Amino acid sequence: MAPALEGILETALYVGDLDAAEAFYGGILGLAKITRAGNRHVFYRCGPGVLLIFNPAETLKPPIPHGTSGQGHMCFRVSAAALDAWKAKLEAAGIAIEADTRWPNGARSFYFRDPAGNSLECAEPGLWSIE
């Protein structure tokens, strides 16, 4: 039997405009950029993991065909105490909050979109009984 998986190392989203993605993820969200390769991809450090932003028109080409197209979803881990500050920061940047939810287990999260329409969420780790 194989050992248990240790966690998620990377998450990928797909966008058609890497410049807009870079302004959003690096500028507004403040993620640290690892690298950008032309119009193919831009990668960011996010906590202990990596967020991969790919242009789907370019990732179908060799050397490594990667991914899909269309809107996706990812959730950022944010402490309960910091959720309101993040919500205010996004609203101040003109980003609409689509929903702010208190889940049955008491955890809270809220949803918004990146410039490509990907669904993003900020949630406290208690949503999945982490911490």
C-alpha cells in the first residue's frame, strides 16, 4: 500500500489574458511571482503551495500539454480573523463579493471572481476541520 498523500503542491487556473491575471494575482492579491513564460503561464507562491496560471491557448502546445479551458475554482486559506480585512481589500479594489456564507459547521467563506471569471473563495481552515 502506498503512503498517504501529503497535501496539494500546486493548483492550476486557466485565463486568456495573462497581463490581467498578473495585475490581479500579483497586484491586488499580493502573491509573490515565481516566474512568467511569455504568454504561456505565470506562477505564484501561495503559502506552502504554488498557484499556476495558464493560458489555455498556449498550453495545448508542446513540450508539455497541460490542462483545460473554461472557468475553474480555487479557495484561499485565510484565518477567520483576517476574512473581513480581505473582503474590504477586494471591495476597495472594485471586486464584487458574490456570496458571504456561514457553513453548517460554523466556518465562514466568501466568493469573488478573477478577471477571467474563475470562481475564487477565501475561507477559514475550519471549513474542512483544519486547525
